[in-house]
Amino acid sequence: MRLRDYLYEQAETLLLWVFGMLALGGFLWVTGTEIPVVLCVEGVWFFVTLLSHGRKYLALKQRYAEVESAFDLLEEKYLFTEVLPKPNTLLEQLYFSCSRESNKAMLEKIEEISAGSREYKEYMEGWVHEIKNPVTAMKLFCNNHPTKETEELQKEIQKLDDLVEQTLYYARSGYTEKDYFIQECCLEEVVAQVLSEFRTLILQKQLHLDIHDIEVRVYTDPKWLAYIVKQLLSNAVKYAPVSAGYISMDAMQQENSLWLRIRDNGPGISKADLPRVFEKGFTGEHRERKAATGMGLYLAKRLCDRLGLEVKLESKDWQGTTVFIGFPVGKLHRPESL
């Protein structure tokens, strides 16, 4: 607390003290009191005023410092009322009591909402696991009875399976710390796993693949990484031109990071849409909006943030798109390189 702030706050009181001091001095002078006596009385008055407000200012300054220090050192800021110093005045006691009751009500409401969110998440995960059984059964049926009709049906079943998987990862994306395991994994194996899921669509659209220089090892959760790559590769496969489509994947080593680069020659993204591509539900131009959900890139970005990875995108309208996934590189997991 600064002295200027205190004087501004106590301006009315100080003005009353000054007025009282001058009024008393004027009264004593009018009644014939000698000047030295008047000055002595005024000096005592001024000294008492200075002593009173000086002591009050120092006490308030110390109190401000205690409160600010307690707040700054507290990690869980919502528990601030629990560490507040004991109130000194009736007004402080009222504020303290009201703050505690308000904080208690807020925490109870947050717990109620959190419990509801946990229940909903558990329900969605259970629903996803249950619905995967009939989806898998339909896939097997189509595989065992290959006809032109079942081939078309299988495409729709695959879309349904992708949406169900997206629902599961979205439900878990806020709790990755409970469902991931960081380990050394081969980037080539992860990419091969993802490409196998797009095998039918790649063959149907006669896309040209150029996969090279990805025989590297990174430290992350391979399951979550596979899903991230799948979301990024999905757009490249989905919007690539038939017969003339081109998808390239390679790894680039930099000083403190390693980047997986995915390039395509699809319709690209306009300059106006580029800053919003990772927003939830955003589809933008040159997209089949009836089929797109706008969740793929959003989930990829969200999961990368959770796993400590970087993701960035470069594109020009009708000139293809390049997506980068960045992995941190260090010596923590390689003691022999220290």
C-alpha cells in the first residue's frame, strides 16, 4: 500500500482534522490567548494527528503485505479465504464471513458440475464400447458377403465407426493424463498403422503416396499419436483429387525438435480460413460441409497440446496443404548421449 493511496482514501478525515485544528486555533486567538500558547496547542494537535495516522498507515501497510503474500503463495487461489489473517474490524469480519460462505457455495456448485461431467464422460465411454459391437458385426457381415450393395454399405459403416471413435477420443481428450503412456515408438510403425485404415479409400481414389525418411523413434503415446496422425491424414485422403491425388510424408530433424510433415495437393485452405482451422466445429471453404464435422483438426490440436507436441499448418487456396507435428528432442531418455 502506497502512502499516496492512503492519503487519498483518508482525505475527508484529514481535512476534518485540519479544519478542527484551524478552528481551535482561531477560537483561542479570538478569546485573547497568547500566540505562543496557540502555536503550542496547534503543534500538539498536529503531532497527535500525525502519530495516529502514521500508526494506522503502517498497520494497514503491513496488513496489505500479509494478504498479498498469502495470495501470491497460494497455488489454489479459490482457497484464499482459508488463509486470510484474522479480521480486525467489524467490517472485515463481515467481508470475511460473506467471502467464506460465497466460496463454499461456489465450490459445492463446481463439485456438482464436475460430478455430472464425470458421469456423462463415463456414460459416453460405455456407449462407445457398446455400439462398437454391432458396428463390428456389420463389418464382418459385409466382408463375408461381398456384393456391390455391401461394398457401399461398408463405406457408410466405416464413417459410422470413425464418428464413434471420434466421440470416444473427444470424451477422453480432457483426461489424457489418466489414459496415456509415454514410451519410445517408431514413427514408421505408427504411420503404417494409420495408412492401413485408409487402404481401401486410397486404392479407390488411386492416390500416389510418397513415404520416406520416417524410420525414426520418438517419445510419446503411440495410441494417441496414431489417432492424431489419422485425423490429419484423413483430410488429405478425403479431399485429394481422384487419380491425380498426391500425399507425401517425411520427417525433418531440427536442433531441438523433430517434425513429421504431411503434404497433399488437395484444394488447400484460403487465407481467411487459415487462422481458424483448429477451432472446434470450423469447416471453412472447399470442404464438403454436409460430411465434415469440423472436429478432426480441433481434436488433433487439443491432443497435441495435452501430450506436449506441436502442430502447425501451412496452406494456400487451391495449392495443397502441409501439416507438421513437432516432437521435442532431448537427452533425457538417452543417458549415453550425455
